[in-house]
Amino acid sequence: MSRASGPVVRLIAAVTIIAALGGCSTVKGWFSGKEKEGEKPVDPAELVDFTPSATVSKLWSANVGKGEKRLGLQQVPVVEDGRVYAAAVEGGVRAYDLQTGKQMWQYKSDLRLSGGPGAGDGLVAVGTLDGQVIALDAATGAEKWQAKVPNEVIAAPAIGQGMVYVRTNDGRITALSSENGERRWFWNNELPSLTVRGNAPVVLGPGVVFAASDDGTVTALAGNDGRPMWTQTVGIPEGRSELERMADVDGAPVLEGSTLYVTSFKKETIALEGPSGRPLWTRDNGGAGGLGVTSSAVVVSDPAGTVWGLDKYSGSALWSNTTLARRSLTAPTIHGDYAVVGDYDGYLHWLKTDNGEVAARARVGGKAIRGKPVVADGILLVQDVEGGLTAFGFK
């Protein structure tokens, strides 16, 4: 965080590197070679052969620009009205046709674009590493306005209700007018001194902004003025050291109907009643990166690389898959009847949502995938850390 100094900065930098590699338990194996006899495995699990039960194919690919590499930004595209909008640290913002991958326009900028773009209400908005927010016309890519916020933006802005809602890396949520970028309100949440690198984008509900925080909480704010309506703890920051107490919620909550599903770095997943914040159930399986929701299950990946299927209505465990252990998995997204996760080596894995078995696998390339894949109109999109954007579909 920019407001931290001295030893805390060095500690946060170390945790950033750890988080980029997929969690504290994996680091030793990256540098020490094979583990000794009797020790727990620390290297990424080798991929296991399987008989595919689904067939996926690459539909198209594009290069967005210079990717995030080791910045820990988890850049992802966004889809709106049949167009894919994607940003790179260097390379600006580009719009592609979802079906064909044809580039529709490019916005060039000398600023380093950080979080992925947000889209809605005819706008595309993206943040920068120096605290700028840029709003573009979604149809043409023409710049409409720029606004300054107090810290770097590494989460995609959310657009709706006449506002562009921006989360900055100091814990603040700022609401900007979608018309001209003027600040309407802001809300600030005090951060712990040690956090995982990453921020959850805000999620919009009817008249409500759901803001997940690095202290393990989620807060409902009134969309028009930022007034807090309720706050609920997702992961309790317990432990003797600051490292043990990290409870970040870095993946976007999922709002389905009136139920909000949230997961945290403390490996806690919770279902909340959206209007009141009342907990419906909690489960001690989960991770900081987010989750996917089907008609009957909530799917999460934990820091150890286990993918869990939880009953959507009770939170009880339906299944688990441990074959991708220590592969630095992304949060799952739902693609048809499958949950899809990416890994550190550029692979995508399709798991059956009814039993967790691996059904298909494809490789984007040799570069890590850190951002949660995105699905729109049956097409899955993924952006790797080098700025490669790839679309997949079922045969």
C-alpha cells in the first residue's frame, strides 16, 4: 500500500510475491527442488492424465499489450453488448467482437493501466497505477473524461446507477458521476498493515454497492450517497502474527437474486441475505480470489489448490478435487455444466460441477493465468500475465 512505509513496505512486497506464486505453502518448492523423503509435497502437482468427457476449442486470440507480469493485478476482460473490453499495463484499452475476435477500436495511453476495465451504460472505465480513472465511449473508444482518485486502482471499476464506482488500494470506495467524472461521495475503510496483493471490485445491487475489504469484511453501501447499511465479517483475522491474521476478500462477491456469496483468504465462504446482511450459512472452505455459482452449487478454490463444490443452500461440501494442488489456481468461473480454473502454467481446467471430475483441459500458453476467467454467451475468455487474450468454446 502506498501509505505504508519502512519495514511494512518490505513485508507487503514479500507477501505480494508470495501471493503471486499462489500462497505461502508453495514458495519453498519453487526454489529448493524436490522435497526430502517424509516431507509434505511443496512443488506444483503434476497434471494427471484423464479421459476427456467434454471437448473445448480455441475460438480466437489477441494480444492486448504488455501484461501485468509480476504486478499482481489479476487483469481480466469484461463483456458488454457483444463486445469484449480488455486493458494492459502498457497498450491501452481495446475492444473486440466477442464472436470473432475482430478488434473494433483501441485507446492508446501513456499511463500504466492496472485493474481490468469495467463497462456499462455506454461507458468503459479503467484505472491506473498512479490513481487516474479514465472513462471511454464504449462504441468508439473516444475519451470522455479523466478523474483523480487517492491511490492506485487495481480492481475494475463498476458502472451503474449513474455512477462509476472505484475501489482504490487504500481501502476507499469513490463514486464518480458517469457523465463528467465529478466525485459524488467516498467511503473509507481502515486497512490492516499487512494484506494480500489484490482488491475485489465492488458489486452492484438494486440501489446498493457491496464493497469487500482487506480486513475480511463486506459492507453494503447506499448507492446514491455511500451511507453504510450493514457490515458482515467473512473471514475473522485471528492469529498471533499479522501474516496469520490476513483475511482479505480479494475476489468479487457474487450476487444471485437476493443472496450474496463471498469467500476470503481465511478459507471461509459465506452466503448472506443481501438486503439485511444476515448470514444464511458459512463454510470453512474458500480462498481470497472469488467463487462461481451454479443452480445448485458454489464452487471455490482454496490457497492449497483444492477446488470445492459446496451446496448452494446449506454450504455443506458436495465434492472436492485435490489433483491441482499447489498450482496457484484462479477463482472458478462457471462455463455451462463446468467450473473452470486457470493455473500458474497457462492451463485451463474444466471440472464437472456435479462431482468435481476433470472433464477437459486446454493450454493458453506458458504464462500464468491469475485473473478469474470470464464467460459470456457460452464463450470463455481468459487473459494471461503477458497480455494474451484467448476465447474458448465447446465443440
